Amino acid sequence: MGEAIVITSGKGGVGKTTTTANIGTALALMEKKVCLIDTDIGLRNLDVVMGLENRIIYDIVDVIQERCKLKQALIKDKRFDYLSLLPAAQTSDKTAVTPDGMKKIIKELKQEYDYIIIDCPAGIEQGFQNAIAGADRAIVVTTPEKSSVRDADRIIGLLEKEDIEPPSLVVNRIRNHMMKSGDMLDIDEIVQILSINLIGVVLDDDEVIKASNHGEPIALQSKPKASIAYRNIARRILGETVPLQSLEDESGMFQKVKRFFGMRGN
Amino acid sequence: MHDTKQLITIKGTRDGLTLFIDDTCSFDEAFKELREKLLANQPQKKEPCVPVTIKLGNRFLREEEKDSLSNLIKEENRFTIQSIESEVIAKSEALSLMEDSEVKTINRIVRSGQVLEVTGDLLLIGDVNPGGSVISTGNIYIMGSLHGVAHAGVKGDRSAIIAASYMNPSQLRIAEYISRAPDYESDGVYMECGLIDEEQDKIIIDRLQVLAHRRKSINRFERRINNG
Ligand SMILES: Nc1ncnc2c1ncn2[C@@H]1O[C@H](COP(=O)(O)OP(=O)(O)OP(=O)(O)O)[C@@H](O)[C@H]1O
Ligand SMILES: [Mg+2]
């Protein structure tokens, strides 16, 4: 039986889709069977970031409205045998997807896959409710900005009402120079406010954008720090204890962040 | 011979008049005597309004009775009613007083967009995050960080206070008073409280220690029983 993880944030554009693609890729690199689901109906992106856009024939709404079998709609990744994508619909009616429909799909996918990673749309409306419906756990993505942290907090509050494990946190798009100068919230502050388990921190890196543009998630490369960060998140999902990588040459932030891992006995 | 016995006793004090109403006779009898006394005592010239405190002893008055009593006294604008005090209260009032002065202990984080509302005092063990709010009819004690909005004495109790281990609120509200954080970034303060300062007519933030003399009885039940 697999596990379903929803990647959510509240605020738009903080890196949900990027995180979904990279965690999925990193898990596949570790030979897990992974299925990605894009639930952002009307604004589908995950297929582009994964470089699978031109293979789409059916989408999630076709599955829910029984125009095709679930298996027919799954797109096999070009790099890994056991990485698949269930794409969002681009044109159909949004209301076609329901929490029950999602639960049914996820239940079926869990028979075959180890991990089902669900890319959630921004906002707290129907799309959010659908995305979290079948999830066993959640990863909340935020950037080190007040508004993003505020929305993450709102989302965590909503998730706490659901029958779902306490969420974990990814802080994305960290810029060392701004954090040092105090122009961005530091990780310490963010974790203190949100008071959930920190599962990863990812630097802001142009390479991430470049990689996404080529449809080759950065986690496929072995060198960039952002790639290592995503791979480490995947390892932590598998239950390994991995210390946070040093984000800067001096030990400052590393020390700070490590404390949270120690404290919560990740 | 009951007309030798005074049903109404009036005493002058520094703060006006105190009117004792015997609590063994019927309300109608007392009412009648009071009206006669007031009529017999017409003022010669225009005098300023005198505040009156009415002491009922062990008499319980229904709302209609209270109304007709105060209407009688306020007639002709010679007196204002300061308070009507009785040694007894209705059971329902006692229960709501108790509810109103109970401390509700809650253990959670109040996150952005969430509102936690209680009747009575609130003891929150946990933080109020930015964008979250806590509301109570009484005092608010937060063992944690207050980053959001806290509203104490929401039904108008100006003596209510807000205390927090770490105080960095976006707004403090007590009764109908509001104070907000300054527009510049500021650090919070530890172990402080917010309360209304009557002289400055606004909410001030001070060390917890000042409560000992500024709010002698923080126990709302006692306060309410004693002050009516
Ligand atoms: N660590 C990073 N470094 C640099 N750029 C990043 C990083 N993470 C995400 N981005 C970029 O930020 C933009 C938004 O990312 P993404 O599409 O993943 O966000 P999203 O939360 O899915 O947005 P939406 O709410 O619209 O679905 C993209 O251009 C992406 O390439
Ligand atoms: Mg997206």
C-alpha cells in the first residue's frame, strides 16, 4: 500500500509544482514507484516541468467522468519506468473533480505505487479541498516572505481539521544575502511561527528555473545545491535522518536550522 | 402599628443620597411610601441633580419593578440613579455570572484566519499567530506569543486585561478601545500586559507586576458580585 502526499501552500507561485516534480523525481531516483497528480485544473503545469506535455492524451477529468480508464490516462516518464503523471485537465469544467473522485483515484493508485505526490492549486477553495481529500500527509511549501508564511499558517490551520498527519514544512527560494541582512524572515522565525516539522530548505537558484524550462527537473542533476536539497527531502520522506546541508560557507544558518531537527527528533 | 416603622430611610453621603428600602414589607407598600416622601419633599428652587444609590437589602426585584422604581425616582429630574443594589440575585444570573468568570483553558495554536472566542476568561497555552484572533468577555492570559489580535472584555468590561508571555500583537482591544502596533517594525516584549488606563483614556502596555496594584481583584467573579 502506497502513501499519498499533497504538496500545498495557500499562496500561489511559491514552488508547489517545482517541489512536486523534484520530490517525485528524487524518489524515483531512489527506485521508488511514484505517481504524480496535477490537481490544478485549468492551469496545468506539472506536465511541462516534467517535460511530458506532448504525451498527454487523457486527463484527470476524463478519468473521473469515465471517458477512459485510470491506467490509460497515466503518462509514463521518459526517464524512469516507475514514474507516472496523471495530468490536470486544461479546458474542462473545474467542478467535475470532487473529493470523492480524488479518493477513488488515489485508492486505486496506492495499489501499485509507493508514493502518490499531489500538486495542489493555490488558494483554499474547492481545488484545495480536492487535492487534500485522499492525502495521508501534507507538505506545506513557503518562501521566506511574510505573506507566504501567513498563508502557510492558514493552510496548516485548515489541514489540522482534516484526518491527516501533521504537515511538514519546506522553505523554498532562500536567498542567503537577504536572510543575512535581515530583509527576509530567517528559518528560525518561520519554524517558530508555524511550529511544524521542517523537512527541507531549498535555495533560490536560477538553475531550478532553467531545468524546469527544459522539462528536466533539477533533481536529475547531481551537483546543484537545490538538487541535493530536494533529494534530501525525499530521503527524509523515506524516514532517513539527514542533517540539513550547509546553505552557506560559514556555519551560521546550518547551526540554527539543525537545532530544529534535533529538537523534534525527526 | 406599622406606620411608626419607616419603610424608607434616606441618608446623605458625600457621593449623594443612599436610599434604604426595608426588605420585609411588600413592594407596593414601599413604593407608596417612597412616592409620598418624594412629593412631600418638593424642592424650593432648581437644585442640581443628586445621584442616588438604592439599597434593597434581601429584596429581589423583577425587571418591571426595577423600572417603575427608577422611573419614580428619576421623575422631575431631581435625581439620577447610581446603582440599585441587592444582597440577592436570581439563580439564572448567578449561573451566567459564573460562566462569565470561569477561566477557559485552551491548548492550541490560533493560526492565521482562525478566531478563538470564549465566554469568561481565556487561558491560552499556545501562540496566537499573525492573522489569528482571540476574543473573550473577560481577561485573556496567553502562555505563548501573541502576534495577532486579542480582544478582552468584548461585552464592554473595561477592567479586563490581556497578558502574554511574549507580547507582539497587531492589535489589542479591550471593551470598545483599540490600540494597534506601530507602523515600523518593532520587537515584542516579554511578560507584559495590556489594560485600559482611565486617566490617559487609552490602552497601555506595562509590566505584569503593575497588575498587583492596578487591578486589585483580577478575579472577575468577586468583582462582579461586589460591584453589581
Ligand atoms: N528554488 C527555486 N529557485 C528558483 N526558482 C524557483 C525555485 N522554486 C520555484 N521557482 C520558480 O518559481 C516559479 C513558481 O514556481 P511553481 O510553479 O513551482 O510554483 P507553484 O506554487 O506551483 O505556483 P502556482 O501556485 O501558480 O501553481 C517558477 O518559475 C519556478 O521555476
Ligand atoms: Mg503550480
